[in-house]
Amino acid sequence: MFSSGVLLLISYITVLLLLAWPLGIALTRLVDERLPLWLVRFESRIKIVDNSHMNWQTYAAAVLLFNILGAVVLFFMLLFQDLLPLNPQHLPGVSPLLAMNTSISFITNTNWQAYSGETTLSPLSQMLGLTVHNFLSAANGIAVAFVLMRALARTGTQQLGNAWADIWRITVYLLLPLSLVYALFLAQQGVVQTFAAQIDVPGLNGVAQHIPLGPVASQEAIKMLGTNGGGYFNANSAHPFENPTALTNFVQMISILLIPAALCVCFGRVAGDHRLGSSLLWTMGIMLVVAALTIMWAESHGHPVLAQLPVDQQISALQNGGNMEGKETRFGIWASSLFATVTTAASCGAVNAMHDSLTPLGGMVPMILMQLGEVVFGGVGSGWYGMMLFVFLTVFLAGLMIGRTPEYMGKKIEIYEMKMVTIAILIPPALVLLGTALALILPQGLVSLHESGAHGFSEMLYAFSSAANNNGSAFAGLNANTPFMNITLAVMMFIGRFGVMVPVLAVAGSLAEKRHQPSSAGSLACHGPLFVGMLIGVVLLIGALTFIPALALGPVVEHLILWQTH
């Protein structure tokens, strides 16, 4: 029954908001740098935190340097994996191009995987390499969001915080405690956490099966909380060792959007007006609900090809029904559809179903969510500051319509800010369209395709949408482990992350220096239904103008062909 999907969605939104509210209040202390006295004493004793403030240029340089050094370390760790300990499977080192792609993938919070985790990476590479960067890449995104919040709240200053202090505090005081509690919960539910390489069990035909194991629960926790994605196993969150029960599936979906939602609450408190944070939550929530209901509707109608076969796709009390191809029967249509929505609304990329097996319209929704710039909650930090770029654009357009200088929170949005906003908004779609075009023109790109026609085009478009917007999910019918794809996608992931992050910091630096202007009768109210509707319209308008032609060549054509021929 479709009502079951609606009830699941309502339950999900309710629990998410109930948990995000107290976490958002706690995050405010990190933004305002108001730590408990015992933490201040602890930091002064260990002398690892530098409290000197940075301007935006220094902050950006620190973030870039930190991530580049992290990528280099991870690259060599993967390259020489066979020489390092904790490799009970005696796996060889990763090839240079794949190691480069994976390193950039994990420092950019994309976590794109052109390999099968359990047969390619050792427990040491998974723990010390990938899991560590799951923490650090998430902390980077949140830190940049903190900088923009401070810039809007402060006046006449260049003091935006310290990058090293922010990354340390976010990692140690926020992500680590949440991940520890979460990992213990997952282990209690049945997610494996062991250094054993595998377990051997007799198969039904008498031949022993070798089932891979590993330290999964600890990686799964930060994978979800940090909107990282990527899986210890190739099957990702469809694997029973990563996602064993209906409860873990629900909690994983909650954890993906928990920090992004909490950042909206946090912003309202930092700004001194909770309505500003609520307007962002309403905007993101409305778009999420519409996307989830659309996927549920598309998948519940089944697949036209299967309808011609003796396959019962009717939803009933005894079966899931609908298009169950590529989905776990223990999750069914509704939980799989909601998971697909949540993981692509955030820049997570973890999946509990095969997105390549979604119906054309069902698969188009995750694609659009990524192509909108991952702003419907989005990644931790990056989703919030991505939506703020659209807020500034909305305020600017509204200011032009009423003949007033655009302003937000009493700060004027002028030429310099709009240049940076435009650059940041246009970089991801430019990368997506350019990368897709090159891959479909050059023979080095075409060799990755196993499908022809509209679906093959959709697979390639999805891959570049995922990489440039730092999502990491895939249609997976594509061979991404080729020299062309490894290099091209790595470039897309790096520019898609830092090509947006640096302009955001530039906007923050400019706004922080400005004085607050008192509001007047002609000031635009940046909250309420009117503003929420305008903001949604601007986000959709940018996406529509950019991607409708490409979508028409892929999922739209595929949908029309399938339903006309069957």
C-alpha cells in the first residue's frame, strides 16, 4: 500500500527533526567557540589547538594543504598496501591510477569506489586509510559551514576562526563521540567488527564458502554520519554485515541527514533568529518529501518489461510488489526508495538497493537531487553552505525586482559576492556536462559502457553527476576502473569539492568585513512561505535550465521507449 510508504516518510521526518534540534543547539557552541571550561583547560594542556584567528585566504590555504597532504599519504598507503601489516588476505597493492582516484575520492567526501572493497583493500587500508579520511573530510565540510555562519553573525572583522582548531574540535568533540555510540549500536544489531579476514562455512552443495569479515561497524558509523558513503563490502548497505535489520536501515537513513539538519538549527541560533534556520529546513524538507514520494510512486508501479512475464508485481499483504529488481526483499519498495532519496539528497552515496535497476523515472530523481548541487540537506557542511549560495542568489534576484540593494541578515550582497556565488554554483554543472560529453565522444570513455542507447547515456550522466557533486553512488552498470575514468572522475571530484569551497570562503571573508545594516520596511523577509517558495523556485530553475536537455536524452527517453514498446 502506498500509504505504508507515506507513513514511513512521516516517521522518518519526525524522528529526524526531534534528534536534529538538540544536536543543532550543541553545535552552536562550536561555532561560537564557547567551550566548557574543562575542555579549554584540556586543550591548553595538550597544546595541540591553535586559537589564533585566520582570514579567509589563510583558512582556504590551510584546508587545501591539509587535504592535499592527506591524499598523498592515503595514495602511498594504498599503493604499498602489500608491504603493510594487518593484511591477512595478502592483498596486493592498489594500482597507481586507482589509488589516485580513491585518495581524491575520500578527501573530497565523495567516496567513489571503482573497486570491490572486501577483495581489494586490507583492514589496515580500510581503517587507517579510508575511515580516518571519512572523519577528516566530514570535518572539513562542517568547518567551512562554521566560517560562513561566523561571517554572517560577526561584523567588521577578518577573524573567521582557525582551521586546525575547527577540524580538531569537530572531529574529536562531535564526530568521534557520535560514531563511537553509533558503532556500538551497529555491532549490537549484527554489523561485524573483527580483524578476522573471513569465516568459512559449508555451502548447500558441500563446497566451503569464504565469507569476508572485517572492522565494519566502526567504518559504517562515520560513513553515514559524515555523509561519506562508500562501503566495506561491494554490496554496500544492501549487505547484511553492513545493514542487517530494518532498525539499522532506519537508523542509517536518520544518521545520513542528522548533522545536515542540525546545521540548519545551529544557523538559526547563531544568527539570533531561528526563523532563518527554519526556512532552510522547510526548503530542504519540502524538496526531500517530493523526491521521496516520486520515487515511491515510480517504483510501486512496477517495471513494464517484467509485466509481460509471469511476474506478479502487485503490492499486497503477502508481497512487496512493484519493481523489486535490484532491491532487498527485507527492505522492500518503500525503505529502498526512501534510502535512495536520502543518500542522494545528501552527498552520501551509500545504497541499500541497485540504483541501476530503478525504473527510468525512479532513477532520474536521485540524478536530479545530485545535479541540483547536493543542497537538499546535502553533505555535512557542504549541503548547508551550498544552499546558502542559492539563498544569496535568491536575495539578489529579489532585490533587483523591488529595486533595492540585496541584503541578508543586514549585510549587503554586492558584485564581488555574486561573482563568487555564480562561480560556485556553475562549477559542478559545467563539470558534469563537460565530463559526460567527453566520455561519450572519446573511445577511451565509451569503452566503459556495457549498455547502449538511453540507459547507457544515463549511466554515464549519473557517474559524472555523482563525481562532480561529491556523492559517490553509481548506476554501477559502468566500468569505472579504466585509466580514462579514474583520471577524469578524480579531476571532477577535486574541482567539484574545492572549486565550490574556496569561493564560499571568499564570500565569507567579504561578508565578515561588512557592517550590519538596520532593516527597513523595504527589506526582504528571508523567512516565511514566500521566501521558501522563491528559494525552491531558484534552485529548481537553475537545475532545469542546466540539465533538462541531458535528462531528456537519458531517463525521459528510456521511460517513453519502455512504456511504448511494452
